[in-house]
Amino acid sequence: MKIAALAGGVGGAKLAQGLAEILNPADLSIIVNTGDDFEHFGLYISPDVDTVCYTLAGIANPDTGWGIAADTFQTFTALTRFGAPNWFKLGDIDLATHLERTRLLDQGESLTNITHHMCRKLGVTHSVLPMTDERVSTWVDTEEFGILPFQEYFVKYRFEPKCKSFLFKGIDEAEPGEQVLETLIGSDAVVICPSNPFVSIDPILALKGVRETIKRKFVLCVSPIIGGNAIKGPLAKMFLEFGYQPSPQAVIDHYQGLVDCILIDPDDNGEISSEARSSIMIHETEILIPDIAGRVRLAKEILDLIRIQL
Amino acid sequence: MKIAALAGGVGGAKLAQGLAEILNPADLSIIVNTGDDFEHFGLYISPDVDTVCYTLAGIANPDTGWGIAADTFQTFTALTRFGAPNWFKLGDIDLATHLERTRLLDQGESLTNITHHMCRKLGVTHSVLPMTDERVSTWVDTEEFGILPFQEYFVKYRFEPKCKSFLFKGIDEAEPGEQVLETLIGSDAVVICPSNPFVSIDPILALKGVRETIKRKFVLCVSPIIGGNAIKGPLAKMFLEFGYQPSPQAVIDHYQGLVDCILIDPDDNGEISSEARSSIMIHETEILIPDIAGRVRLAKEILDLIRIQL
């Protein structure tokens, strides 16, 4: 059974780790959002790809949701002494990823090949596929500051500004990454990880051919909303800003008929409309997965749900 | 008395430090070679400027001749785990300099302004002036590998290849740095530090107007050759490869009538031609200056020699 998972950063990485514990490398590919990528100090930084790779490698910092566990901040501390921008923290070991990626990109290597190479060096054997090898960048139109690059909205302004809309610059021209469509076509089911639909999953779905390909598959989604809140990040706030009550129902509505099955927290059951109940499968379970045991358990449930559909 | 010093890396930095201990910031400017500058991992690295700034700041690593004392190598170690090029070592604190310089260059700041800003942050109050704000790069034509970028010749190949010639790409179009000509014009004397004439001083002299301006000044040079050897680096080897015996006489000949006074080691006295003796001042003294006391002592002797000429 071949699975393609779509993921953003932290939430997506957690489920991807659970799936990777069970599935062989040949049977799992994780397609990762690159809309958050940006350049900082001349370096190309790919936050979601890094979070997924570090999590699969078992070196992610569990406390911060970014960076590498027990990383040091020698360079960053020296940067702050120069008065350099300090809103995006850069660990010393993490920096090596950005430096080597930038070097290889400058040599003309694709982000797909670079990610493959770095995964191997980190001991990650499953495929982590950047959604595209071209430059797509997410911008957030905010009430307070106008249009901001995503990382500024997200990190510098701590997602406090009110969102009016999102813009994925370059998305119409960008081709999906080398193996993305092929992987989706060859997959038996697609898992949409508990990532932010607006800024993590939508960019992937907006790439040429992706939504159409996924529509023909069995698509299972894990709700990124529990009890009206996002586990991490601005999703609940975004739903409210767009006039929706944050709930699994809002997630179902957002994905507009793409999803065949959604996993939700049992307490959120009352939020689901009868229309949704009659058209897709609602599976209630513990979807909060802070530890590896929970991630594996949820991954197993997902694979069981898929298995009975195929 | 206003002094302009011309310097490359380590040797130049040592004498510059001695001069800076005695002269007020208003009375000393150090014009530094940027031909060695290069891009590595997407970062703009200016090795001679860094060596001079770190030495003046009292944070240079005295053992290596590059980098910062007691720096750590967390990022570099992680880079080597990725199989990245490891021929140019990057300390963690040193990296902050390259990152912030690259960021500011990307913002359109000049290398002169950036160096000024970073000097202030490092506590350096004397003017360190990059020779140009434009891109000039030193290339070495070698017998074994053809034309190499300077850092590859120097660091990667440890200056083992045989030099045939040097090329300063961009030198004809480049303007001297913002304050370079003005500083030279306003100086009472020019000190050519004990740096490599071929690859550290010649690029500075080759910039528009520099040689002509210096010719009108009292120019004092400290021999970078002692007892037939360079204190550090490939200079003696270069002289031999070009068919000259490495000696202060070869240095005098190299500078072709530009120098009015040369400081040499007493043991090298026999190497000086009678022609040179009759045309320039030969001052014998201890020119090996490993420690700060020696640097200050030599700087005082230099200032005394200049004072009696003015």
C-alpha cells in the first residue's frame, strides 16, 4: 500500500513520523509545502522541509517546533551583537543545513535532489519531496501591515496581524517537484496531515495537476483543529478572521469535496453537519499526538481506515 | 601626522595593530586588499578585511592567522557531516560576520559602510577601508591546475601549485573605495605593511589613481621577507617561481621606485644593492613582530623615520 502524505511543518511532521515508523521507505512519500521558504542573510531557508526532515531524523527540537534539539546559538548570538535582525532564530547546526542547501542551489542542483541528499546524510530513508523545485512564496495580506512575506507574518509578527487573504506568488507558473505528480499518481491513498489548510496544504493543492490527481484518490485528512483550537499556530485565528467557526466542519468545508475521510477528536463530533456525515467518513479518535507512541498509534488507525477502503 | 597603511592579511594586520596602538583614529587609516574576497555557501567573505578588523579588535586567533580566538565550529562540523566542502574553515562567531556582511550587501550597503559599521560593533575605532567597493577578484595562473580563484590556490591547494601569473579581474573598471583616494591624498606618509606584494599590495596599487597618489608621498615599506623567507604564506616561493631570490632587494625591485624607505632585518643587509642604497633609505631593525610589544615598538620606529622626513 503506497501512501502520499501532504504536510506543512510541525503538525505534518508529527504524523509523517508516525507513518514512517510503520511504512517502508518505498511505500511512503511526504510532499512538503515550500511556500514558507525565504532568503535570510543570503541563505535559502525551507522551514517546513527542515521541520519534516529533522523530525523524521529524530533530531527536531520538541520544545520549540523549529530547529534541532540541543542546538547551540554561537553564530546567532554574535549576529545580535552586530545588531542584525534577530526575529528568525538560527541554531549553529541548523545553519549548516541552510548553508549547504544554498551552496548546492547555487551549483544548479534542484531542491528535490538537495533534500534527498541531505535526508540520506541525516539518516532519513523515506522520500521527503518539496512540493516544487521552483520559487513559490506565500504572502499574507494583513489589515495592519499590508502584504507581508509569510515568515515575517508568522515569526516576526507572531501571526498577530489580521489576515485578509493569502497570495502564493509564482504558483501559476511553477511545476510540481520532479517526483510529486508521479508519486501522487502511484499512491493508493493520500493523507492530508494536520497542517494549516490555508498556508501549508493549499499551496501544494494549487500546483498544476495536484488537486485533480488527488481527487481521484482516497483522501484522508486529520483535523488540525481540536476543541476549536489549532494545536499550534494561527489556524483557529485565521478561520475566525475569515468568518468561520474553527472546527473540523470548517476544515471539511475548506477542502471542498476533496476529502473522503476525516479524523476528528470525539469531543468535536457535535460540530459536524449532517450533510458532511452523509458524504464523507467521520472517524473519531485521539488526534493529539505529542509523543512517538501516539503518532504510531494514529498512523496505524489511518492505515487501517485506508485498507478497508481499497 | 596622518598615516595611510596598505595591508593584506596577517602580516599587515600585525603592523596595523602596532600603529593603531599609537596613533589616534583620526590619524590612521588602513586600506585593505579585497582581491581575496570570494563567495562561499552564498556568503560574501572578505578574508583580509576580517583579519585586519579581528586583529585590531584584539579577537584574532593568533595561532591560525585566520578567524577568531576560541571560536567554536558547530556549524562547520555539521557541514562536514553533509559532505560539504571543508577546505575553508568557518568558525561559528566568524560566520556571523559573513552572514551580516552578506545581508547588508544584499540591501545595497557598500563594503566600506559595512566594514565601518562592523568595526564599531567590534570596538575598532580606526578606519579600516576596503580598497574598493566593487568586485575585484585575484586569480592565480598555476602550472598544475590552470587559473584558480585565489582562495582555492591559497587555502584549498595550500599554495603548492607553481604560480605563472596573477590576474585581478575587474581591476581596470573598479573605482577605489569611497574614502581611499581622499585618505591617501590627505596622508603625510604611506606605510606598506609586511604583506605579500604580489597578491595583497599590488591589487591596491593597481586601482585607478592609487599608485600615482602614493608616488607623491613619503612611502615606507616593511620587508615581508626575512632571511630569504616570508614570515607566513607563499611570498618566498612566489619570488623563486618568478626567478628572483627572495630578499628585501627583490621587494625593492618589485615596488619599482615607489618606496622611499625600507625596514629590513639586520641580517639581510648584505642583500641590498649599492644602487638601492644610494636611492632609498635602508633601516635595519627587528621586523619580526609576533607580539603586541614588538608591533608597538616597530610602529614607533616607523613614525620616527617618517617624522624626520617631513
